[in-house]
Amino acid sequence: MKKVTITIDNQVVQVPENYTVLEAAKSIGIDIPTLCYLKEINEVAACRMCLVEVEGARNLLTSCVLQVREGMVVRTNTKKVRDARKSTLELILSNHHRECLTCVRNGNCELQTLSDELGIKDIPFEGEKNEAPVDTSSPSIVRDPKKCILCGRCVSVCQDVQTVGVLDFTNRGFETIVGPAFEKGIGNVPCINCGQCIAACPVGALREKESIDYVWEAIDDPNKHVVVQTAPAVRAALGEEFGLPMGTRVTGKMAAALRRLGFDKVFDTDFAADLTIMEEGYELLHRLNNGGKLPMITSCSPGWIKFCEHYYPEFLDNLSTCKSPHEMLGAVIKSYYAEKNNIDPKDIVVVSIMPCTAKKFEAQREELAATGYQDVDYVLTTRELAKMIKEARIDFVNLQDEDFDEVLGESTGAGVIFGTTGGVMEAALRTVAEVVTGQELENIDFEQVRGTEGIKEAEIKLGDLVVKVAVAHGTGNARKLLEQVKSGEKEYHFIEVMGCPGGCVTGGGQPHVSAKDRMAKNVMKERAKALYDEDKAKTIRKSHKNPMIKKIYEEFLGEPNSHKSHELLHTHYVARKNYPIDEEKEYEKYFCDCE
């Protein structure tokens, strides 16, 4: 691309002509402060924190949307710039409820960090504050308008990336807030609980609904047998909460920490991922060979499932009937494990550690109670687990690695890669290919379905069978793909969809990454690499080769897709209304003068 020469703070630099001044400054180590900016998601110049002085311009300009041009001279550190930024920040803080010590974002809040960096000592503009109530209507997400700074990041990610669009600016002037239409709670609109709004939020205005106290209560109850399981993506990100570099694998330390927290058994959801591949792989083969509904679409991502139920109910029959891995493991724990250990299922508490806020909603689904009890009792995010470890005063970084408990803790490399986009597809192909051909694969790395492109396509030859597959991550990309299938433009046999961009590694419950770090790092690639590295390090890398998977079929389930498997490991889905209200009455209430 053509480059232009500009001068920033007396440094001459050549940058691509499509760069903004913010990007150009970043390329030479100059950090311009931002609050509303989120690379490729929210570039709207709303917060006015990134102001710079440009030679020849009468006013200060916002660098996040200011395109570079040949010969431009920019100053980022003049008195005029510093004073303007400081005044802007003081105005933002004047309408912010500043209970920083008790806020969930204390220590990793972008507003708090900026206040410290810019030397804010007092707020000269104290006045009336927004007193909108906290919204706790969702089982997954809590919305606190009193802490919202109206940056618009959550609006952009919900509307433009996920294409769900349940958040927007409402009211005007000082009364402006971000929330659903008609002052509805976020639990009363077609939110899919993906938590990408939480991941985008720079402050504590959006957070997960915590279950930490319930889990401590269960652990402290001598009459409860508390079992914990951890999703693949958690091990690729948990270390960040303790100062370790992004992408550091902490599998062994995580298992050790969970034992020290007091859980009775520590199992790996990767085992259930292997189990899912057995059930889903054989379900695909059955559909291919018996004229079943195609394309078959994966059902591991609860955010994607709810998206489909709301927006594409015509595809519900295409969804695999398999439960997600942690729900499968919950059902197995309360049946097979309970029977083997002579424990009444009512006394077992299953806790899932997930990178996902949508799993909290999923765990409450009435249809996910195979034994008469919910398969999973509580879901904690990666962030919640980190809080528990810190509260217990565990020196996480210096823990010696430990293994998961046997049988339900044994997993393969195929199970590990479930945490990244394309991983479910690749794991399934490793098993399906060998079942179809009856031969060992020479190369089990299906590079065709890896990568961070929004939609990936491939044709996989399995003996005489050519299977057309597609992978989409983020529900915005899923929408594009489904529209292509609906129109007949595309035909596939098997589709993987992950609700979050990048898959579980960038789920709504993972450690927060600031806008500044998002500019410098490719979060999904760095975390995904940790999972692919663990896959390569595993002795067994195919789900059907897991000896404990073989054991559970021999002792309990019989065979994949058996009657017992369907009772415990499969489920169904329901079409959901988008706005379950009387729209006409709501319209009159808000927009008509009628009495």
C-alpha cells in the first residue's frame, strides 16, 4: 500500500495511507489515550479523549478517526492537548459512580487507569448523577447504567459484530443511557447472553452475574459432594489474571488450584468434548447415510443456540441434538459417576468453569436435567475462578502442576482444541475420517478449518465420500452463512458455529483485554496457539482413541447414539419469540399522547 510521510511529536514516520493518526502514533511508540475506541469495532470519536493538535487546524482533532495525509504535522503532548483531555475526563467522571474499591473492574478498569495516568486529583464539575437502576433480569449479564460512560462499545459489538442489536442509546441529553428498547431488562429481550458486550466495556457497567458465593456455600457444606470441571479455553487465559503472558498454558496449575479451593473432584470438560465428538460424529454419519437433515450444525455454543432459536428457528432441525460438553459431563457425573461411587445425585453439586457467560443461561434450561436434577448446578467464568483463587490466598504462579482426577479427567488433543474456532470441526473430522475409511489418518491436522477468517470453507475427502464443511465464528458471520444456505447459494454437509468471535478463547467470561492491548496483540491467535500446543503435546489426539471414552461406552452407554446416550447426552431446542410483549401497547405507551 502507498505510504505517506508525517511528523508526530518531531518524529518523522512513513505509514500506510489508510492509517489513522492514532495508529501512526502507536507504530512509533506514542500512546494516545482513548476510551470509546475499540479497533475495528467502535471507531466513532465519541469520548474525545484522543484529541491531538494538527498544524493548520483551528481546533483539536480526534486522532482515532483522523486519516493521515502527506506532510501532516501532529503534536500529541502540548499544554492545550493535555488540558483538553483532562477536562474531558473530569466531565466523564462527574457523572460516574466512583465506588472503585468495590467495583468488579477495580484494578483493570480503563477509566481508572486513565485517571491515574492523567493525574486526576479532584472533580471540579460535581453535580447530579444518573440514577438508573441496576438491571439483573438476565441469568448471565448484569447491567449498571450508573457506571456507563456512553462510549458505545457494547452497542457496536452487539449490533455490528454479533448482529443481535438488543443494546442502543435511549433518551436524550443528560438522560441518555445504553440499554434495550422500551426500558426492558436485558433478560426480557432476545439477548443471546454471549457477553461480548462485557468484553467490550471499558468500565464496570456490564458484568457477569456471579455465582461465587453459591459455590463457596456448596464447598463448605459437608453433605454435598462438589465436583468441578474446566473448559478447554480456560487454561489458555486464566494465567493472565495472575500476570502471566497472554497464551500461557496453565492446565496443571489450574487443576492444583481447584483442589486447594476444596472441590472433591477435579475433572476436565475435554473428556466430555471427546464424548461429544463420538456422539456428534456418529450423528453426522447417520444423517449422511440415511437421508437425515443437512447440513448438520454443531450445538456446543449456547450463545449460538439461543441466536438460532430467536432468529433462525427454521434451522433448529439442522442442529445436532448433542448437548454441549459440560452439560454432557454433568449428566455423566450425576449418573455413571454417582452409580460407580454410590453417591445420591441429589447430593452432587456440579460446577463448570467456563470462558462463557451464555453457559450460565444454558445451565438453567429445563430440558438439561437428564437425571431429574439439573446437569450442571453452577457456572463460573474464568474471571470468577480467578477471584476465588485470589480470595483463598493461593500463590497461583508458583503452584506445582497437578493432573485432573482419573476417568472423567482423561482427554485427548481433539478435546482441547474445542476452545477455538474450527476446533470442533477438526476434532470431529479426525474421528469421522477413521470411522468411514477404517484406516489411520497420516495427517490429523486439518489446517483447512483453522484460522481467524470469519467464515472458512473446505471439502474433505473421506474415502469415497466428499464432505463439504464450513466454519463460522461470531453470530454476525453465522448470520451471513445461514443466509447463503437459505438462498441456496451454498450447500454443506456439516457446519461449525461458535457464538463468540474467535470461539471460546475470546468468550464473554475470559479475562478483560484493554483497547490498548487489543491494538498490540491478536488475542484470539495467542490464546488459540496455547490450545494447539497442548493438542500437539498430548499422547492421544483423537477422541475415539481415548481409553476412558471406550470404558464408559463399554460399562455404561453401550455405543454412540444408543438409547441410553440419547437419554443422557442429547437434547432438543425451541423457537423463541424476539420480543415477547404486546408491541402495539408498548408503542402507545412510549410514543402516543393517548390517555
